[in-house]
Amino acid sequence: MRTMHWTVALVLLRSFLLQGQEAPARPRFAVVSIKPTPAIKNGKTFHLAPDGGFRAGNYSLKDLIRLGWDVRNFQISGGPGWLDTEKYNVEVKPEAPFAAHSTEGFKLLGEMVQSVLEDRFQLKVHRQTKEMSVYYLVVGTGGPKLKRTGDATDTSTRMGDSEGHMWAIKFDMPLLARYLGGELERAVIDRTGLDGVYDFELKWSPDQKPTSTGDIGPSFSTALREQLGLKLESGKGPVETIVVDYAEKASPN
């Protein structure tokens, strides 16, 4: 996850570089499709195209806020009762393509999502910083157990998750930290020192429940250590939160 310290540093650096210049325009969307999904549908999917377009399956408005403001559920408060119960299939294409698979590209993607939500959900939010517990993502004592992405011709980042299972293609460590923050409901800061992108799968037993075979699977922390060679260390730090002031349900199209 882009940490609060990293995010503030990036904002300050950009502010310094852009002094005396106009701030760049927020990326806009050319096409957006938002359709409600059946209430019984489970699991979410996300596909990010190289040009900045994306498809999000079975996403709530809260999920979309997470994507747009680069926060996790525990960083979002306020808003209507349906914020995380109404689910949508969303497809967005940008007005002008941008290289999505980079730190700067992910920031531009978030700004475009903000535009979509403000336009289609009439979303209004404000930011608030709080001191909170955090995790630091580090390499375990046995070293990383991650497979670097092998197909250089496929430049799209993809992931899917369901209870006790997630898979990822072309994930870097900051992106994994962002995902872990959502799963653990606590900010996760990448301190692995690992660069590049990876393909991996992670399986664990939520609340140590028996699996379909009757076995009790590993805990989340055990699975992270044994399957990916990574671990989490506790700490404290300032965490930016998003407060939802107003939102309306999007009309389907």
C-alpha cells in the first residue's frame, strides 16, 4: 500500500515541482457502464487494462471509493446504509489512454474513478487523518517465495478473491500491501524492498474454519509466511481516512 508517509511525500514533491504551473487536469472517462448485480452474487473481480480502462465485477460503492481514493474499508466512514450492500458491475474507458501499470498510473486511475463516482453517484467526501495501528509488510526469515511474472507480452494487472482465497497476476508489493490492508482492516505499509511484479496465489482458513475436505487450513499470517515468504509486523502511524458526506444510487446503463 502507498503509505501515508509515502503519499504525503509524493504530494509534497509534486507540489514543489509544479510550483508556478497549473495542476494537471484530472483524467476523464469516455465511456462508463454501471449495472446492478444480483444480490446473491458472491466474490469480486477486477481487470485493469494497459490503457487505464478497467472492469470491476460485483463492486459496492465502498469498493469503488477504495479504488478511487486508495483507501481500505476501515478508512471509510459515513454515507448511506447501502454504501457496501448494493453491488454493481462497472466498466470504464478513459478519454485519453494512460500507462496504468505504474505508481503514477494507479494514481491517475484513482482520479478517473473519483470523476466517475462524483458524476454517477453524486458522491461528496472529505479527508480526515487519524493515528491508527498499522502493519509493516516485510520479508520473512526464509526469504521471499514469490514467482516473478513470466509473460512480458501480457501487461494487464488482474486479481480475484473470495473467502479464504486470492490470486494475482502482475502484482507489485505496494499493490499487495493495499490488498492486505483491505483483508486485515488495517493499513499495511510495504517494507519488503522487493521490486518488479509477481504472479501468486494465497489460500487460508478464515477464522480457522475447516475446509471442504474437513481440514483446518492455515491462518492468514501463516499462509502469508509459508506460501509467499512474507510477514507482518505491528506498528503505529497516521492514516488518512475518507468521510462520505453524500451519495445517491447510480441509475443503471
